[in-house]
Amino acid sequence: MRLLFVMDLLNGIVVHARRGERAKYKPVHISSSIVDSSEPMHVIETVRPAAIYIADLNRLMGTGTNIDILDRIRHRYRHVWIALDYGIRSSSELEEIKGIADSIVLGTETASLDIIRDAATNHPIIVSIDLFNRKVQARDERLRIAPLKLIEELNAYPIDGIIILELNRVGTNSGIDTDFLAQCVERSCHDILCGGGVRNNDDLSRLEDIGVKGALVATAVHEGTITVSGVSTGAGEANTGG
């Protein structure tokens, strides 16, 4: 079970994401038990993650970019594996982040099927199926289909994995839907990663049991229900003996 520590960047700081309600996001240190600053480098130095999922929320919202911070993170932490959601809306924008991330996350919220197809042949990409109450959030109507059907459609593309990002569960400690995620695993020829709702190591064990290959974690780490040591090794407690 691979763990990706999530950092949502907004206006230069790390914020605590909850249910996709971005206008309500607060600096992460306000609710965290492990960091006393929301400055990105401080968060990384405290957690020391082996792998990070970074979302540039300004880019996703169309209110700017955190590209300078992203560039500094890449140069300072070469040993950390980085997946980046930069809110890509066109293939040409992929050049803006060349060399910054090990894998580019193309989310259905902003990307199109054409971008996914074109990028998959030239870049290491992960597709994030962005869901709210089990409905795909997408600007491209071709992606706005039943999530299991979309997973099947993506089998035709050479991508590195699929994140099932349930925005309504993000930051809520609401738990995971193993039945739905098991169906996702069954339909996909790509690795499935879970995003949203992961509470603790028991949840990680359940995900591993159904074949989910990775999980995005943030709230559980800041609350201490998933240990910093687990994130720094890049593996959940359920997999430390493997």
C-alpha cells in the first residue's frame, strides 16, 4: 500500500481541504497536531514524506499559480516522489511544469479526454476521477459519465494509475466505501488509488485487501491516526512487513 501525502497549495501556503469547499479552506496548521506553520517547506520537513501529491488550488480555481513554490520543492527535495495536479486544461500547459513532477495528475475537473489521450503518449500521467456524491466532475461531457464506465474507457490509455477522488469525503474522516472501490479495481487494468475519507491504518488494510494500490492521506496524518513514520516510508502499516 503506497501512501501519498497530500499538500493542497493555496496562495503560497498549505491548506486543509474539506469536501471540495475551497472558499472555506483554512491554513493547515490551525487544525494540525503535527505542524505549527502552514509554510510548505515546514510541512515537508516535519512529515518527511516519501511521496507527495500536490494540488495547486490557485491553478485549479483560475486565480493564479504556485509555480515558484513548486519549483523550489522540486529542487530541494529531489529524493521525494511528486505527483502534481496543476489544473491542466490544454496540452501546451504541460510544458510549464516540465521537470517539476515525477507524474502529472490530470483531473477530470479540468482536463479533457483529448488531453489525457495526448499526454499519455508523452508523459507519465495519473488520471484523477473527481467525484462528488459519486458523480464525475468534468468540463468535458465525454468524461461526465458513470465512474465505472469511465474507468473502463481509460483502460485504452497508457496511464500510470487512476485516483478515485471522492471530494465529498475529503477531510471529513467519513471512511471509505470498499464495495465501490472493489468494483473500481475489478473494472480497471490500471492501479487504483483512493483519495478521500481514509481515517487510519484499519482503512489502509481494508484497501489493500481489495486490491487498491495506494491512498492519498492528509487529515489522518495531521490528526495522528496515520503516523508520520508510515508516510515517510511511503507505505501504510498494513504493508510494513512486506
